[in-house]
Amino acid sequence: MRGIVIAGGVGTRLRPLTLMRPKPLMPLVDSPLLEYQLAYLRTAGITEVCFATNYMSEAVDRQFGDGRHFGVSLTYAVEDVPLDTAGAIRNAYDQMPGDDCVVFNGDTIHAFDIAEIIELHRRRQAEVTLTLRKVERPHPYGVVPIDEDCRVEGFREPSEEQKRAIGGDPTGEFDAINAGLYVMNKSALESIPQRRCNIEREVFPLFVSEGRRIYGDIQQARWIDIGRPSQYLEAVAAVVAGEIQSPRPFLKRGDAAIHATAEVADSATVSCHSSVGQGVRIEDEAYISASAIFDGVRVGSSARIENSIIGDGCEIGPNAVVRDTVLGAGCVVKEFSLLGGFS
């Protein structure tokens, strides 16, 4: 069994943070996002992995190299043009053919037991097993109906327009959605066309129509799709709280993660599952809540940062207030400035 991680996304909804780095290298409590994916695979005994990359692929290569420092053997399937989800999977499989694979999106974190999912896949003699999650309506995800034996009956994918139009209060009703983690036999992988195509809209529906053994496995463990800043902060909080395992140990001060090289004044407050990166300096009486502070940030005395993401090397002046805001690398917020809302 080998691993394929789809890591070519542009990360448009996380801009400006993804202008300087690809989304799969977003820092998440001292570790880049892709390091979580490698840890998941390694824990399941999978040590041969291919990263399917496109946007800023050279940065991923520089970060992970041949994988030896992360306990795996890494190859790269770089797309000259985007191949969409199925095309990316087939392109990656062709770099290391001949074996079944665990495939998942490089922009999710979870607490799934991949070894257990593989075992269930084998017991069912499935060709493809999709990991599913139940989410409350309304939601922007595609729905995967299954029968009483957990065999997949079809796929209902919303259009981009429908996704943007979704809103309203929770209904109390739930759907099973695709969590972006698959176990795929080589027969299924070799049936994916060697061209641009989509796994949810084209390939899986075709497999179902052909009567192939496609099963769903509903997981209850924590799962976060990191697409928007609010989801990124949710992921930070889940890791700091220990709900999702980090690939590296990290230091905690109260209920926050503080890098060992950060300087935090004794009178400063960092709370609500915030994370503080390498070389950060937080001065007297500063207050940080439910936020992610990237490397090299300077936070002045009595500044307040709430529910925000502060990019590398930013400077937040004394008495400034930053709420519900994303700052790209190198931004300067002058003293007494107010961003993101009124008191």
C-alpha cells in the first residue's frame, strides 16, 4: 500500500497567506500542513508517498526533499497544467504504479485511523472505499448516498453557484459527504483516464454506474477541511487542544501553543487555543485570543489581536486592535489603529 497526497491547490480563499507559499505548506502549530499528511500515512505503515503538486511545486520539493527526514520515501508528480482531482491522482499513480493506494486531499486534517479504514476496505473486497463524514444541512459539500450495506449509490455535487448561495440556519438534518480520503485498488487507479478529469463528478459516478465495488465508510472522528480562514483557525484550535495529533511536539502556555523561540512578556495574555510562531515578540499587556501568529511577528504593548491570522514578519503597533482579520506577510499596523470592527 502506497500513499498519494493531492497538494496542488492554489488556496485562493486563503489569500493573501497563499501568495507567498502554497496552501499545503501553511504552518499549522509549528508544522507545515503536508507534514500532517505524512504522519497519517506513516502511522498506518505507509512509507512510499507521492505528492501531486502544481502551484509553487518547487517550494514543496525544497521543504520535503526525498522524505528521508520525515520517515518516508517521497516522489513528486508535478503537473505542467492542472489536471483536476482525478487527473492528479492518475498522474501520481503513474510515478509509482503497481500497488493499491491511500489517496487524500492535502488540505484536510483529521483524527481518522487509516489502518482501520484499510482493513475494512480489504474485508469488504472493495475496489474503492470513500471516507465519509456526516454534516448538518445546509452545507457546500457534495452528498454521497449509501445503501444499508454502505455501498455507494451515487454522487450529488453542487455547482459553484450553489455553493456560494448556501446559507441559512441549521436544519437538524444530516448528509454523508466526501471527506477526501480514499483507499483505491490498482484496478480502479488504472481505470482513471490519463487526462484532466474530476474524481467526484466523473470517475466515481462512472464506477458506480458500472457496478464496481465502491463503498463508503462513515467516520465520527474529528475532520477539518481547511479552505477558509475560519476553518484554518478551527484547525489551529483543534491541534492546540489535542483533538487532532500534531506531527511534532509543541510547547504550551495555558491553552495556547508558543514556539520555544518566541518572547512573550509575563504581563501579556495568549489564550483560546492561539498559536505563536518562531521568533515572535509579544510585549507587555498585549492580548491575543483565538488567533494564529506566524513567524517573526512583533506585537506591541497593549495591542489586541482577536480571531485573526497574522502573516510572517508583521508588526502590530502598541494599542492597535486587530479583529477578524487576515494580514499577509510584512504588514505594518500602526499604533492605535483599528482593523476589523468597532469596539
